[in-house]
Amino acid sequence: MTPIGLAALLASSVLVLVLPRKWVIVPLLLVSFLVPGQQFVVGGVHFYAGRIVFLLGCIRFLFKSASTNGPLVGGFTDIDKIFLIWAVWRATACVLLYREGSAVVSQLGFLWDALGGYFLFRCLIRNVEDIRRMAKVFVLIAVIVGSCMIYEHYKLTNLFGLILGGKVVPDIRLGKIRCRGPFEQEIIASVFGGTLVPFFMWLWSTSKARIAAVIGLVACVIITFYASSSTGIAAAAAGIGTLSLWPLRKHVRKMLLGLVALVLVLALVMKAPVWFVLARVDFVGGSTGWDRANLIDQTVRHFSSWWLVGTGDNDTWGFYTWDLCNQFVAEAVQGGLATLILFCVLLTKCFRRLGTARKASTNKDQQWLLWSIGCIMCAHFAGFFGISYFDQIRNWWYLTLAMIPVAAMATQVSRAKHQRAVLVSDLPFPSNYEEFPIAEPAVWRSTS
């Protein structure tokens, strides 16, 4: 750990413990995304700066109710349950596969990151204002990352690697400089920028932070393109494309059926399996889409070797199959069929919760928030076909999941208030109604 990394860790730790609840998200995100690789190693266990700060946040919030409604907005939802089961089973499958002490240590670290990060975010994000505040923090992070990537592109020097240690010179493929900023890999950097685009477009539409949103969007464009990765561009395109379907939001089911029909038609007319469409994806030149399609193909062919608890032999399947550059393949290989199914169920639950809440909402702003979060999910979904998440971007994924119950609960509260307002307005008040007290709780309960 460098002196700068240690100073950042100490400062963020103090801030997490003393700041009011609504501001704790600021040091958490800053140290998580901008202080990479800083760690203490004790007995083979890696205590990363981010893990330490998240642990302090959990100690402060997870064992203490953040409000009279409990630590989690909306209670322990189906999304929370599926996420918990997915994380625990994935860690258990890995331990059963390798049956070594190092596997236990590794999976404890995974559970620390996944469960600690996700449920801490669930405690901290309690309303729409918290989501907006978090978006502004991401604007700051994107500006810092984008600025450093510009320097990295023209000076061939990664400032994060220079200051905090790590790789300093960026990779170059077919003459294209692939900047990475604070991330370990340039594809992760590009996906980070691409998936933030719909989030910043929502921030712009709220009319309260348009300048910040525009600055963030410019930074996202810089991050996505300077990383020179087709995966990030595909994620941004998926987010923007689904945002543009907002006028057709009442026809989501028809659009999904059309998408399924398109996949079936491609499967019928293509000579190769339908997933070899990925081999055609190349937005920057030199992309390895065929490797990703072949990885899926070999995973299907070797189903018998991984379905129970995963496998460690995927590197023997063929050319470049050691690189798990697909989130769904990574779930299968690292946890077996049960982990893959749980991950798909988690995605389905999230989309269904967003859709149900949007249909139930009578407030167009809330509908737009729910739609925007769904677009962020679609951007992540596109990114999953080009990379398996690791590094800091997993926290952005957990944050996206944590926003869903909060946005859905805000819709339920708004709908309940609307129903109560309609009920009270229909009561036959006398002309001097101010002299008569109204038993509001009894009236509200009568409509439940």
C-alpha cells in the first residue's frame, strides 16, 4: 500500500464513520473506484482498501436500523433473497470443487465483497434523492477517470498505475491505444463508461443537475472510446437504444416476443449456432468476437463437465477458453448449473419488479426512473456478453440491483398517498370542516 493509498483509506474510513447517512455513499464510491489495488495481506487474506471501508460501513449500518422502517427499504425483498442464495451457493460450489484452504479464503473474500457491498448499498439508498446524489458522485468519478484516460492516451502513461502502483503503459492493439484508468482491464473500463450513459441521461432529465449530467455524459464517451473496446460501445448502445423505446413502454411484451422471434429466425437461417452472431460484433477493429462465441459454444458442448459445481478445466476446451469473457459462462464454470439458473432468475426478478412497479405508478417521473434503471440493466446485460465482471465494476452492478427495490417502493408509497388523497377528497365535509378533526389512520385503513 502506497502512502497515498493509505491516506485515502484513513480519510475515507473516518468519513464513513462520522458523516450523516446520506453522505456516506460519497467516500465509499470514491475509495472503491479510484483507489485500486491498495491492500494489506495478512495470513494470505487480502484486505483491500475498499473491503476495509465497506466493512466499517457494515458495522455502522447493518446492525443498526437506519430508520423506524428497518435497515432495508421495502423489507427483505425477493431480489434480496435471490441475491443472497446466489452468492452463497456460488461460493459453496467453488469450495466443493477445489476443496482447498485457498478456495475457502478466496470465497470468503467474494462473499465479503458481494454481500457486504450489496446490503450496505441497500441500507444507504433509501429514496430517489439518494439515487440522484449517487449519480452526481458517479459524475465526479467519471470526470476523474475520463481526464486520466485522456492523459493516458496521449502520454502513454497511466496515472493511477504511476501513483498507486500497477501497470503504467497501456496496451496497444492494431495501433489502437487501449486505456484502462483505475481498472485492471480496458474492457471493464469501457463497460463502466457505457453502462453509466443511461444513468446520466436520467440525471439530465430530472432538471436539477443538467450541467453535471452533460459533463458526466462527455466523460462517459471519453472513457468508452478511449478504452477501444467494442463491449463498452455495445453496452452504451443497449442503454441508449432501450431509453429511446420509452414512447413504446406500453408494448414491452410485444417487443420481447419480437426479440425472441428474431433469435429463432437467426437460429433457423444461420449455418452456425445463433451465438456466433457475436463473432460479427466489431465496432473498433480487432475485436475478438469469435473468441466469445467459441467460448459459449464450448461451454454448451462440455455441459457434463461443469453442470454440478463448475469446473477448473475450461482452459483445455480449446483456443482462448481460459478467458471467461462472458458473465453467463463465468457463472456456469465457476458455480455450475444451479449458479447459472440463480443468476438468470435474479435478472428476471429485477426486470419483472421494474415492469410491475412502472405499470402500477401514476407518476410519470417515477415511471421514467424505473424505465431508466431498466435501461441500465439492459446495458449491463449487453456487457455480460463481452466480459465477466470483476474489479470495481462489480460494485456498480450491486448498486444497480440495490436501486430497484428503492425505486419500486417509492412507487408504492406514491400510489398509496394518491389513493388516500382521493378518499379524503370524496368525504362529505361540512362548510366549517376545519372545526372537525379527521381520523386519518382509520380512513386509510378502511381502504386497504
